[in-house]
Amino acid sequence: MALSVVAEQAAFTLHTADSAEEAGRWLESHDAMAMLLDTEASESLAVQTRSSARHARLPMIALAREMGDLCFSNAFSWGADDVLPLCVTRPLLTRLRSLPREVATLPASGRGTALVAESDKARRTVVGRVLRNAGYSVMFAVTKDDAARFAVQEDIALAVLNAELADDYSATIEAARNVGSKANFIVCANPRDLKAIRAELDGALGVGVIDAFAPPENVLFASNELKGGSVNNRRSPRILYGTTVAFRGAGREKDDFGFCYNVSEGGLYVRTLAAPEDDEVWVEMCPPRSERRVRLVGKVAWRRRFNHNEFATVPPGFGLSIVDGAKGDLQAWNDAYTAICEALG
């Protein structure tokens, strides 16, 4: 009943389903503007829904009994766009009011063809969805032979290779370059192998390496960092880093929650479907490789809302420039950023 009241306040009509099968049947014959999912029983329904190109742009919101890094990571892994506490209705109302009201059209494919070589169906589905929304047409490889064969095709603009499926990834990339491929390659590796694979591919143009178990949007981040066949260098490197972020407009009473997408020197990017309206924001989070929480003051540099009418080259959220904070918190943040930069080389 609480969800029904929130939906009505946001000018939505709520339809409820008691099972994934019932929800799937309803979606086959109806146009939804948003999907609310219980995080404890949602993965199969979400993957099934994301498998349909018709629902590639359907916003999915996971409702969780507890908020935290694991909850966000799990929900993003099966295609959620945001995670909210189940027992608090105000954050849901804010997000529903921010969503577009038109039925999503199929995304255009103006950025070329992306190959996703991945044997895990859930991962393959959500990575494909992210790339479709970013403007790629997507093809899949589910065997080693197909991964090697498809990667050398002339029309491939981006190849996402699971390191275990394409275990001879160096040879695959070299074979593609030998036939004139200008594609960018993203190798998704087991966390324990990241350092070794990055060292092996160090200096290779148009190649990135990421954690195979990280949120699927990290594939898009890596592809955006590769421009014109070379690494996109900046004065301050942006580094993927995921953790729960509590944020509120400066002076406001209650925190909302998002998830950090990446950090840079003096800034961070927070994933959320409802960016704060205030230009000055307080955030609380754990810096990289630290268990000590810091509270910082930031200025919103930009906001990206969920939008059907543009390529989704980044997830919805907001970019924040850190402008103030307690001396110890600022020092802890700067030290953590410097340490992770050094660790990643």
C-alpha cells in the first residue's frame, strides 16, 4: 500500500506481481515506465527482461532491506539502475518524479558494433544492455572459437573479452590488429589476475583491463577512456571506485544514498537516479582502500538524469568537485587517492 501511495503521488499507476513469471507475462503485453524489484528475488526476472531489446531502456529500481556496498554491487550486476531502502518511501518518490514519461524507443546504433565475449548469461545480458544504450549494436560470443573468430571482423568497433573465455586474449588482439582492426578491446579479468594482465598488456594501444565481477557500467567507463586507439590522458586520472555514498544538500536534514562510480583528484562521480537539486552537497563515504569514513563538502559540477533521448555514455548521477571538509577528512581523501593512483601505476 505504501508503494501504491508513492506511485500515485508521482503520477504513476502501480501494477504488482507476486512472482517473476506473472511479472514477465504482464511485461509482454504492457508498456512500463519503471520497474520496482525486490532484491531478494529479482535476478532471474531482471535478466529475462533485459534480454529483450524492447526493455533495454526500462529503468529498474531495486528495493533493499539493508543498504550497503554488497547490495548495490549485486543489484547492478543483474541490471538495476539504482538501489533504495524498502522501508523508506521518500527516495522512491524523488526518483519516480525524475523519470521520463514517454515510452522508450529502441536506442540508435551510431557507434558501430560491439562484441561481448562472455559465457555467463546474466553478465552478457547486462553488458549488452549498457552498450546498446550507449549507441552500439551488440553481438555475442559464448565460446572461445566464436570469440577469436568474431574479434577479427572488420566492423567491430569495441570487443569486450572475458579473460577466461578468450584465455589467449593477447593472440586474439594481435590477430585483429594484423588484419587492420581499429577496435578498442576491454579484457574482463578475475580480480586476482588484474595486475598480471595489466602488466602483460602494458603499452598496447586501445586496450583496457577491468574487474570481470565489477558493475557492467565499468565496461563503458573503460571504453570511454580509450579514444582514437590510445589511452585518454588527463591531468588528474579518473579511477574506477565503487562504494556507498551518503549525500544530502548542504544544510538538509536527511541523507540519500548513491554509489560511487569513479574518483579523481578533488572530485567524484556518484551514481543515482535522483541527483540533488542543491548546488552544494555534503557527502559521506569511505575513501579508496580505507575503512575510515570521511564527510566532505562538494559543489555539483554536472547532473545526468535518466533520459531516453540520448546515448547513455555514463550512468545517471552527478559529478562533484570537493571544495571543503574537516582538515583530517580532506587529508584522508587526498592520501587515499594518491595511494590508489600509485598502486595502479
